[in-house]
Amino acid sequence: MRILSGMRPTGRFHLGNYLGAAKNWVDLQSQYECFYFVADYHALTTEPDGRKAEDKVFDLTADLIAVGIDPKRSVLYLQSKVPEVAELTLLLSMVTPLSWVQRVPTFKQMAKQHPDNVNLGLFSYPILQGADILIVKGAGVPVGKDQLAHLELVREVARRFNRTYRPIFPEPRALLTETPLIKGTDGKQRMSKTVGNIVGVTDDPEVIRKQVLSMVTDIKRPRRTDPGHPRLCNVCGFYKYFFDDWQHYWDLCRRAQIGCYDKKKLLAERMIELFRPFREVRAELTPDAVNSILDEGSARAQDVARQTLREARAAVGLPPYLDR
């Protein structure tokens, strides 16, 4: 089965990106035909100057390779180097009722974050998201439960297109990930580069250490000698991902045998050590090497996309200019 997923190049790779998406992407490579892309078209919805994304495209691509996305096993490509996705977005928009897009909840959230640039692209990005999936005929999409409404819209659009013209697209199904919401260093909001509450993955040890030590811990524990509340502590939550014996540390916390600062120090050092191989791979990647990987992957993705667009144009009744 072919699967598809992408990530916006909005800054350095962080723990939420890794635990919430990329770690699962790496595992899926052994089971499926994987298409992964850097979503620079999507980035234009909030930053209209594409030149500002050049360094971020390199950073994100290098980070994905460093954590285990293998260009030999997966198709890793740049979204804008497959322009067929833009034309498919247009074709899909012609069969998508306005009310379907209006019910997607993320638009209101994004509009609040970017009140000075509430553009049509931001509103209609679910259709571009659908074109990303359908242009390569992705049959599966790794998502969390919070993304199910988006994927259901894509399924509805695919059904509508197939019914209006002729069957072209599969209805992609969700490959649900079990990773819960990854909160940031503030302990309140989802980890996000926009909010600035991130912990890096391929950053230098000093940066990771500083970020982890800044994390909000157990607000109901006023003193080191008071028993802690691990279930309420964001730092303790991360122990589940990085310590096999995490329950031992939770018990120490409950008995006031370990303090919040000590927990953060242990977590930071464990993360630094576990991510060391990622940093080593990342350090060897040059812009030329990354661009070469993206060029090759984009060419492979475009071959698939062109065939899909030929079929879609023929179904709609448009001239087959791509065959010339």
C-alpha cells in the first residue's frame, strides 16, 4: 500500500515533530511504499515569501534524513517541485462544496495565529492537502485522531470526484498513530515553533539541555520535600518515551525522593545521548547532498503525479496537453 504524509518547513525539527510523526514514518518504511514531502506550498499560507523558506527546507529535510527517513526506501520530495499538485487542487476545488471546507476547525485556529494574513490559501488548504494525497494515489495516511476530520474531507472529495466523472482516486484511510498530544515546555500548549515552546532533536546538546531545563513541571508541588504528582507533570510524561523504567522515577517523585530539577536534568541527558546518532548523521549532510536527494525524490514523485493528472484531466474532459 502506498502512503503519503508531509511536514511544513517552518523551522528546526523538534520533539513534537519526532514523537508525533517522524518516528512513525521511519517505522512505516518497512511495511509500505512511502511518499514523504516537505510542504513548502503549505508554508506560503502563513509566509508568502518562498525565499525565506530555503534554509528551513534544508533544515527539515536534513533532520528527516537524520532521524531515519531513508531516500532509498522512501520517496522524499519537495512539494513545489511537483507542480501537478497545484492543478489537481484546482480540479478538486471545482467539485468541493464551500460548506465542506467551512466545517474544518483548523482554519479558525490558524486565522487567530495569523490575523494579519487570513488569505484564501489558508482557508482552502484542506483541498491542497487532499491533492497532496490523491496526486500520488495515497491509500493510507498516518495521522493522529485530531486529523481525522481533515482526512474524512479528503475521502469525501475523492468520492465526489469519482462519482461526478469516473473512478480515479482511492479513498485514503487513516493509519492512526497512538502518540498523544505532545505538549511544549510551557506544559500547556502543543509543542510548536510558532509558540516557541519546543525541545530540539538534532540541536546541539547545550541547546537541548537549556530547553529541557526550562520546562514547566509539577505546579502542585511547591517544595522539593513535598510528594509530586507525576500524572500532572509534563516532564514525567516524557519519561514514558525515554525511560523503560519510567514507573520507577514516577514512584520516586510520589515519595519526594527526586526533585523536579533533578528529573529535568536526567531527561535532558537521556535525550542528548539517545539523539546523538541523529546529530552525527545531520552533521554530515551538506546542502548539495540534500538538494540532490530532493531532486531525485521530486522527479520520482512527479512521474507518478503526471500520470494521475493525465487521468484526472481526461476524466474532466480537458485537453491531454501533458502527453505531448
